[in-house]
Amino acid sequence: MGLLDVLNGMQQGPRGPSDASARSSGGMSPMTMAILGLLAYKAVKHLTGSQPGAAPAPSPAPSPANTGTPGSGMAGGLGDVLKGGLGGLLAGGAAGSVISGGLGDLLKQFQQSGQGDAANSWVSPGPNKQISPGDLASALGADQINTLASQSGLSRDELLAGLSQHLPGVIDHLTPDGRLPTESELSGRI
């Protein structure tokens, strides 16, 4: 079972589409979009920040369909990434490197914010420690949360409750060997 299977299984979960038209359209659930958006955002930060002397890439101008969201600290490419289901970002076998970089940076952020014990349990074999929505909010920061909520259509509380419920399992799925996988290993799990 790949990551997309895990995320697709969330569509009918507590944060998935609740009306028949949303289910029949085959669209991605807001929580799935939020998790993919979080990993994509961290991957972009990883790619632009990991090159010595690299300046952050300028944000592309919003398309007419994505006129930008006020207060969106991750605006620019993230809205398009979320609306396109990661479309071009994961095309051409780049999924492993994108998610690997994003996963590594996300785990580092949890460790730096005092949530390393919980995050390490998600990677390590054994039971996953829970993280409260409040601790998750502290770890991620207001800018990331506000942008993910805005782009996914979830309220801040719905987003944090859903991420605290689903993120440990997604990270656990991506790290079955008790360590961060290589790009090629991760490509096979997607």
C-alpha cells in the first residue's frame, strides 16, 4: 500500500467529503490536501534552503484561478500545488525527492520545537505517540497553519485536529524501517 492509498483512504474519514456530490467527484479530501501541502511546503523549503548561498525562489504570480489568499505566508506555488493534487511536483519520478526532503525538514521542525520525542516515535518501530492539536500548532507555527487552513478549506481547529490524528500514521507509513528513507525507497512507497 502506497502513500497515496493511505491518503485516499482518508477521503471518507472524519475530515473527508461529507456530501454525496463531493464523494462522487473523486476529489481529494481537505485533510489529504493539507498533509500533502505540508510535505510539499517543507520540500520546497528544503530544496531552496539546502543549496549554499541559495536565495529563496521568487513566488510565481498567482494564476487567475488562484488570486492569492490574504495572510498566506506560503502563497505562490502552494495554492496551485494543492489545487492540482501535487500534479507537476510529483511528475517524472520526483516524488521521492520531494517528499523525502519535506519529511526530513518537517521532522527537524518538530525536534526544534520540543516535539522530537513524539516525532521520533512516528519514525521508530512501535506505537506512535499522540500529539495534541495545541502542541502541533506550536510546532508548525501560525503562518503554516493559517495557509494550510486557507488552502484546504478547513477551519484552524479542524486542520489541527485532523493533522494530530493523521500525521503520525502518514509519517509512520513513510518510515517503516525506523529511519528516514532514501529518495528511491520513498518513491516505491508512493
